[in-house]
Amino acid sequence: MTKKTTQRIDAASLRDRIGGPDAPRLLDVRTPREFAAAHIPGSYNVPLDTLREHCDELRGSLERVVLVCRTGNRATQAERALSRAGLTDVQILDGGIVAWEAAGAPLNRGRAGWDLERQVRLVAGILVLTGVLGGTVVPGLEWLAGAVGAGLAIAALTNTCLMGSLLARLPFNRAPACNAGDVAAMLRDR
């Protein structure tokens, strides 16, 4: 059995395809706050958690999809979920929004917010600092810094991030509640 390779598309190729008659649907799987700050014109925001929860319902509304996130990690996770649901015509924007912007491609910009990776760095830094400094007053608290370090190492090795996943669920990173039917209708009625 051969392993399926993830299909990737670079920013220049995607830019050309968007203007064509067979344009793909662009699903941005970042948090609503990240999407509001900057997104590719014509893309739809379907946060990774929403997509994972409802990929079976969304499958019928999707064909020729390009998944977008900040750098490609969350899009890869979304591609795996859609693949398990039976969707095959899926590509990932190689390098994500970062590569898209570097290529000088257009972005719709809104109110800037902190992207999820920056939030992870802040929380991890605060926890490590708390563990190290607090350990001078409360013996054993320095293990908090070790636990955060272990979590970051595991995140790097598995290319997933538990802390990012938890932060994405905070109210300021979530969109108003939506149901799979509304998202599917939005995608069908493009």
C-alpha cells in the first residue's frame, strides 16, 4: 500500500488558478481572529476545530479545495481530516498566508490581532518564567518550566500543538457558533 502524498500548491500557482474558470474553493482553517486580521480575498473561514467536527457534513459541499493557514501545519491537519472523510481533491497552500503575503499576493486586511503561534509563544514564555522565578520561592515549581519545555519538544516532534489547540478554543479566538448546515450552504452557494 502506498502512502498518499499531500498535494501542495505554491502562492504563484494558486494566484493564477483563482482567476481561472476552474477556481478552487479556499478554506482558511485559522481562527476567526486571525482570518479577520488578514485573509485571501474570496476565501472562507472554517476553523480547524469546526472542520474536524463537521468534515463528513461538509464533504458534499466541497470539491477542488485549497486549504490555507498561517504556515501550513493546521492546513495539513485539516487535509488529513478531509481525506479520512473521503475528500480527495484537496491541496494545501505551501507556506500558508506567510508565503502568500511574501509573494505580494492580495490580502483583505482587517483589525490586526495576535496569530495563534504568537499566543503560544507568549503563554509558554510566561509559564516558563513563572516556573523558574516561582521555583525560588515555592520549591518544585521549576518543574512547570520543564513540563512546558517537554510539551514544546513533543509539539515539534509531532508537528501538533496542544497549547495552540487549547488557545484556539478561547472565546476571543472563536467565531460565533455556526452549524455544519450553514457552513455547507455557504460553500455550495459560492
